Amino acid sequence: MAPAWLRPGTLPNLKLPSWPWRFTWLYLGLVLFLPLGAISLKAAGVGPAGFWELATTPEAIASYQISFGLAVVASLINGVFGLVIAWALVRCRFPGQRLLDSLIDLPFALPTAVAGLALAAVYGSENGWLGEPLYRLFGIKVAFSAIGVAVAMVFISLPFVVRTVEPVLRSLEKEQEEASWCLGASQAQTFFRVVFPQLLPALLGGIAQGFSRAVGEYGSVVMISSNIPFVDLITPTLIIQKLEEYDIDGATVIGSVMLLFSLASLLVINLIQVWGQRYQATSTAVG
Amino acid sequence: MTFVVPELEIYEPPQPPKGGAHTNLGKKLAAAIIPLTACLYVGLVILAPALSIVVQAFAKGIQPFLDNLTSPELLSAIKMTLITAAIAVPANTIFGLAAATAIARKKFRGKALLLSIIDLPFSISPVVVGLMLVLLYSPSNGVFGGLINSLGWKIIFSWPGIVMATIIVTFPFMAREVIPLLEEEGWEQEEAAKTLGANNWQVFWMVTLPSVRWAALYGLILTTARALGEFGAVSVVSGNIRGETQTLPLFVEDAYKQYQTELAFGAAAVLGAVALVSLLLKFAVELLLEQDKKAQQIKPDA
């Protein structure tokens, strides 16, 4: 018998042939589920007590503190400046705007190893363009310190905030602000009471995406960090070190912690998006 | 008789209240502060590092740069990178298009979940991606270790591992670009083609693919750029053997670590140029996408 979509009576409910569907699942299975299964299996093999012990060694905890702590700092810095940049791109007109706009995408396009090399060169305290003056004038050592790691994280996560806030800012209706001014609100009041609440979901979403990316980032950070445990050794580097020392269990456990973190952050980002959409839906319904 | 012509000044708009000039200046300053801050920040964080690559690569002139490019290890790294991309990009393109046609126009429970699963590689750390492959295919510790040993294959510390790592890291790009576009567009054109007797392949090649061509091209550019530049996941599985399993990004790091700074910057400049080209292409495709959208918006009215 002919498949359902070939039968004339059932033409309106066209159904795609199932092979793209099958191929999708096969590919996902090979490329994603199989590796995920492998790490779950190996992590389960360690056992709960062993897992906890390996996940909470002082070395591992120090690396979480460095990775997560610096990623929070980096994504908050980007939250502020990303908002400023998005505002400049949408609401201001100035020479070089196009260039600024395309530079924002560079961290996405530039391979992370190249980014790390470039940052290490610019922020090196001996002869870097920016690192040398910073060291000479303020005694701040950027490259090969925790600050350098934060700079790399800032570099890598900047586009997220700008590119999520920008479209929302662009779609805001100027009338709302005008109404707010007409009702006697000051500029600050208009910004914080009218504009900012509408940008908040996008801003938080961008910060969360940037944070998640910064925590997992390896290529650019490893080049600018001195990779000393308890000082500026990030969790991904620790995983690689464990692998190089043939400590497979240690690597598996810390890798699973990172994996759980990414799943959780994905969930949070999705929730923020859902919240943002609901917020937009109600605001357009009211407006 | 005389006509009284009113003085023109009368029609001037009312002046702003006192202090207007002052607030204007303040406003101008405030207006300038935001773009200035934005430019300064981007200059420090993005532009300066990007420029430093170019400056360092050409620090000793063009000839040494070209000499660096002919280093056999660098050439072999370029070859490895190109081979990897040549396998990973077509595979992911096919997956992306298949996934998009399979998922985009269906409504089913867990669709959002499936889309999140496809996005998963974006949020997993590249190092963890590499680790997962090691745990799966490593001959000594992998889940499939025994099988791979008995078959005599080499996946980890060899090119298949590098290709797989690249595939995992880059597969969401295509699906992600094409799915929203297919969701937006209706079924009507495909239905029409089918009623006119086209088979599935014909519908795909002549209706679906042309309607998403720019988005697919956009996805292709993003996939290629990332495949050429992937570092973290590849570094875990490659073994980093110079002249054999080293890709271009790995070569950059290795040369830098071994104090071959010029070589590192030469290779970085090559990768940077690729990134620049991908940005330019992306920009061009964005323009085309916009034009396409405009053209389609006009259609229903005509």
C-alpha cells in the first residue's frame, strides 16, 4: 500500500517522509547520545562515594572557584558594557558605527587559540601594548594571572549580551518613552522604570549565555593563564591535566560536574527566554 | 492700499525655558559618552588584540612571514585542518538540512526539548566534548575500547577522533539557522509541488532548499569557520603530534609554548584571515537574507 501522503484522500495532512527524521535521530545518537552515554556510564562506574570524593578534592574545588568566580565577574562586566554597546549601536549615530558593529562578532569568528595568543600578546606585562603600561603604572599583572583569565572570558562572552539585547532594544517603541517623559518622568526614571524592565530578560539571558560560555572556555584562557593550581587553573584545564596524568576517573568526574553545570545553565537560559517571551506577550497585549 | 507683512520672527517656535543651552550641552555630552565608552571598551578588549596579531605576524616584514608559511609542520597542520573541515562540514550540512526538514514543520510533544538537545554542544565545554570521545573510543579506557582494539582502528590521537570532535562541536549551526526560517514559512509551496506530482526529492531540491538557501549558506559559513578554528575539543583527542595530528589552532598553541613566537603569529594570522573572510561573507549573506525577506513580504500584496 502506498504511504499515507501518496493516497489522494489524505493529501491535506501531508507527512514528510520519515527518512530525514530517522537520519536526524541516527546522527544525534552517534554524535551526541553515544558520547553522553559513555561519560554517564563511566561516571556511574565510579560510584556515588567515589564521585563525591573526586569531585570535591581541594584542587577541583579551587578550580571551580576560579572558573565560576571569574566567569561571574566577566559576565557582569559584559552585562554593563554590553548594554552600553547595544545602546550605542541602536540609539546613537556616530562615525565608525558599522566597524563597531562588525567588531562585536569577532570573538565568535576568531578561533579561540588565536584569541588567546592575541590577548597574551597585548596584555603581557613585559612588552604588551596594554599589559606593559598597566604593569608599570599600577603594578597590575594581567597576562599569566587570574586577571588575564578574566580578560579572556570577557573577550569570549562579550557578543552574547550585545546580540541578545540589541534586537529587543531595537523593537522598543519610542512612544512609551515619550509618554513617560510627557507624564513628567526624568530621563533616569524613564530608563529605569520603562526601558530597563523590558530589556531585563534579554540582558539576563545574554549574561547567562556568556557566563556558561566563559565557564566552559578553554582555548583562549589556557594561553593567557599560567595554569598554576589554586591560582589561575580553570576547570577545563584541570580535566586535561587529569587526562594527561591518566587519572581517567578524576577527569570523568570533573567532566561530569561541568556537564551537569551546562545542562543546568541551558535550562536556566531557556527559562529566562520563556519568561522574556511571556513578558513581551503581556506588554504588547497591554500596549 | 498696503499689505502688512508680518515679521518672520513671530513664527519662530517657542524657545525652550532658561538653561536650555546648558542642558543641550549636557545632553550632547551624555550622548557622546555612550558611543565613546562603547568604542573604548571594544577597542581595548577586541580591536587591540586583533590588530596585535597582524602587527606581530608582519613584525619583520612580509618575506619572513611568507617563509614561516612554508614551514612543513605548518603546511601539514593546514592540511589536517582542511581535511577535518572537508569531512565535518558536509556531514553537518546534511544533518542540519535533514533535521530542519524533519523537525521544523512538525508539532509534537517535546519539540522544544529536542531543539535544546540540538543546541547542547553550544553549552557543553569543548574539553568535555573531547573527554566524552576519549571515554567512548580510547583503546585503554573507552567503552568501545575492546571493539576498537580488535578491529585495529585508531580513533583517539588520530584523525577520526579529530573529525568527530569537530562534528560534535559544529553540528548545531546549520539546523539552528534553517529551522526558524522553515517554521516561519508555511507548507503551501510543498503541498502545491506534491499535488503537481513532484516526489520527495524533487520537493526538497526544487522547493524547500531554494526557500532556505541563504539561511543554509549562513549556517554553512558559521559551521566552516568554527570547524577550521576549533581548539578545545580537538586538543583533547588529537594527541598533538607535530606534522601528524596537529590542526592549525593546535599548531598556534604549540608553537607559542615552544617560544616559536613568529611561527605562532604567522599561523594565527592565517586563521585570523579566515575569520575575517567568514565575517565578510556572513555580512554579505545577511544583506541577501534581508533582501530576500523584503521580496517575500511584498509578494502576498502583489
